Amino acid sequence: MSKPSITPKKNSPRTVLFASLIGTTIEFFDFYIYATAAVLVFPKLFFPAGDPSAAVLQSLATFAIAFFARPIGSAVFGHYGDRIGRKATLVAALLTMGISTVIIGLLPTYAAIGTMAPLLLALCRFGQGLGLGGEWGGAVLLATENAPPGKRAWYGMFPQLGAPIGFFLSGGIFLLLSETLTEEQFFSYGWRIPFLASALLVIVGLYVRLKITETPDFQKVLDKNERVKLPVATVFRQHGRMLFLGTIVALATFVLFYLMTVFALSWGTTKLGFTRKEFLIVQLFAVLFFALTIPFSAILADRRGRRATLIWVSVAIAVFGLVLAPMFGSGVTWEVTLFMAVGLGLMGMTYGPLGTMLSELFPPEVRYTGASLTFNLAGILGASLAPYIATWLGTNYGLQYVGYYLSLAALLTLGALLLVGKPRPGKEAWE
């Protein structure tokens, strides 16, 4: 006698979208409070007093560590995401990121323990990168693998919305602390509050994540016994071309974002004469355009195609790089605000469809690993050293070379998009 088939419980669209959004919001909030502190706090508290510019560069170097940890997180969490499932892996990734962030809020400074302070800071930053390396890919798959036909990009943009929301929350809390605390109080204990407060957000995220069930696509992999023993090896061996091209497809997105956030904040408060409060307000206003253009680009991507949408946005980013120096370098508040709004608006246009497209480059049995690796390898190339490179270029050659750097990244992305080609007829993926 055959056993009666058991129909797995389906996730409701509301639960799926909220679970994918809340997780990436928490992860990016944790990631961005470090980015903000790397510019405003860590150079003064975790490195030797002396040359302020050297301290900023050292702090930005610790910022870069997470991007080198993210591919490791992609391989580790991707392995389990493709072997045991999306749900359990997403919970583990969130805990890794959350614990690392809370510990940063408890670290003693250089004045208390000397060189151990930056070493411990770097170790926690590595933990942040490890967690985010596993979080992003799983959140995108949670959304896209539960999406109805014709709405993959729309579902896939919900985890992407976690980026502007997380950034808005992180910038907002630093702005609030700057308003309510004196300079002495802020550097004494105030900067720790965002890191410690992330524990509450993690609890909420875990509660939601534990309520979801496995995605339909991965359930089919289980039912057909199509799991591979070593997903990362399969990705490199059988899908190496898409891994490489997908990495370059995401390159311009990373360069643009970290120039508009970390580099802009650093340059604006040190070279252009803005106070910390003034520039944070400018950034928070501009992030609204980032958030608004993500759903718009998702709708466009579902109607016109992910690849076509990203092609014309890449062209726009290349042109935008040519106006970086005259607009941002002017130091005039309205010009800098317009520059930030346009730049982060373009960021939303490229970021909205990106997760869906990268996930579609790989078949379900290695999708967690493949999508995560492409995204996080692009983080190494496009984001890890972007603030450092831009600061060096701007200091030694002028802001126009920072713009050339962005334009070059956009042209490389454009080339990769053209080489990827179109998905096969009748398919929503390149499988």
C-alpha cells in the first residue's frame, strides 16, 4: 500500500514578505551602524591618537574585513541552505550577525586595553560579515521561491528594502544621539546604544523566522532527492561562468552604494565642512529616494525584464559618475543634497531587481550558495575597499577621479550584463 501524500503547509505571502524584510532590515541595520561608527567613532576610540587621517583609513580597513568574510559566510551558510533548507540556515545567519553586533557595543576602547581593542573590533566585524554572507541569499530565496508567476522581482525586492530601512534606522539613531547627548556623552557611552539595541531587533526577527516553513522550490529538491553533496564545489565546477558574470553584474551596485554612504559621510564631514548632524540629515533625506525607487524598479523588471532594466540603469550610473566632482565637491548644501538624492535613487533602481536576477542564474539545488557567492564576491570587488580607494583618489588626485572610478565600475557591469544574455524562452531563469 502506498503511503498517503502529505501536502506541506504553505507560507502566506504576508508572512514570507515580512520574514524576508525584517531579517535583512536587522542585518543591514547592524552593518550600517558599524559603517557610521567607522567614520565618526572608531578612529577616535579604537586607534592610537596621532594622525586623524591615518586613523580614519585604519578604521575603514576594519570596515573592509566584513566583505572578505561574506564569501566565507556564503559558502558555509549556502552549504547548509542547499543541504538542510532555507529556514534553519536563515535563523543561524541572523544569530551570527546579531551576536557579533552586540559584542561590539560591549568592547573596551584603545585607552583601556591598547592594541587588543582594534583586534577585537576586527574579529567582531568578521562575524558581522560572516552572518550577512549567509543572510542575504537566504532572504532573497525565501521571497522569490515563494513568488507567484510573473512576480519574482516584486517579491524579490522586499529583502532589498531592508537596505534603505536599515540605513534609515541606523542614521536616525545616530542623529538622535547627536541631538540628545553632549559630545563627551556620545563618545563615552552613547555610540554603544545602537549596537546593544540591535539585540531587541534580533529577537523579533527570530520569532518571525521560526514561524515560516520551507520554500516550495527547495521542497521539490528534497522530494526529487536532487541535493548535491558540496554545493560550493558544484557552483565553481558547473556554474563558474555565471558565478563570474553575476559577480560583475553586482559590481556597480556596491561601488555606488558605499561611495554614497561611507565615503560621502567621511568626505562631507572632513573636507566639505558639514557637521555630523548636517550630513546625516542630508543622507537620511536621500535614502528616501533609495527606498522609493526599489519597488518602482521591481515593477519595471517584472514587465520589461531584470536584465534590460539593469542595462539602462548601468548606463545612467556611468553618466552619473562624470558629475560626481562638480556636484558633490561644490560643498553647496542644495547641490550636495541633489547629488545624494540622485545617486541613491539610482542605487534603488539597480538594487531592486538585482537579488532576483542573481538568484535566477542558478538552479534550485545550488541557488543559495550561487546567489550568495555572486553577491558577496561583488562585495569584495565593489565595496570592501571602495571607501578606502575613493578617499585615496580624492585626496591625491581630486574628486573627478572618484567619479571615474564609479563610471568604470558601471561600464564593467554593463559588459557583464551583455555577456550574460537572455534567459531561455519560456523560462524565468537562466537554468
